[in-house]
Amino acid sequence: MLKSLAFNDRLFNLHNYKPRGTLTLKIRYMKSLFSPSESQHIISRLNKLTADSKPLWGKMNVAQMLAHCQWPLRIALGEQSVKRVLVGILFGGFARKQLVKPEPFRKSLPTAKEFVVTDQRDFVKEKLQLAALIEKFTKGGPEGLTEDPHPFFGRMTEQEWDVLQWKHLDHHLRQFGV
């Protein structure tokens, strides 16, 4: 039985696919932060931000958003850890399945208190640190990911870590209009 499918240098997991009758594959391409070209696209969008960029929704200013976006990358790379919370243990698996769907994140999703940034930050410093983390994530590839569970979503596959990082960055870049 076919366990995975490679297409455009991307590996698609068919582990849970159970064919019924004729096999028809519906593949919706998910962007990948492991891809150097897509990672560079995110960084080019990041470079369009200025210290005066204003959010289209939400409470964070641009420097706070840049600091906030570093947390998930640090967790994915194993540089930071946050204790799992009960609500994540109970509902994290369900939420993870919803978040890895191809649709972009909705506006104003709840944020774990550990990831909320309310103090003032230096825009240039935060932007440089975020770009460096994105490059580290890309260069490290799947082998660079932590084996620890995500503090809310629990155990995650390489593809789930990848999709969640890309979608989180895309969400906040769209929040600031880039």
C-alpha cells in the first residue's frame, strides 16, 4: 500500500488514507517554512514592516508582534519550553487538527499567556532575531525540530510543526498588512 507520495519535492503522508473504490488524490499544496524559497518569501514580507506599521486587528504593536512570533519558533527548535496546560492536554489534539487545515488562521484567536507580549520592544532587534530564527528553522529542517510535545497541541509530526510555523507567521504578517 502507498504510504507516502512525493510531489514537487514535498512528502505527503498517506498513513491514515483509507481508499474507498477508485483512488482519487486531492492534494492541496501547503506552504513550507522548510522550503528555502518560501522561507525567503516570509523574510521578504517581514522586511516590508517598519517601526510605524499598524495592525489591522489585535492589540500588539509591530515590535511586540515580532517578539511574539519568536516564541513558537523557539519552542519548535527546542530552545524554549513551556509546561503543558490542562486545556491543551484535553483539547490540543482537536485544535491541532483544525489549525493544520489549509485555511489561514482566523483573526483574534486566543493566545497562551506565556506568548503574550505587552512590554515595549526594540523593533530592529526583534526583526533581526525573528529573521535569524526563521533561517535557523529552515536550515535545520525536520532534523532540527524538538522531540518534546507542543505545550498546547501535544505531540506533533514534522509536517504539523512546519505548517503551524508558516501559518502563524503568515497570520501575523497579514495582521500588519504585508
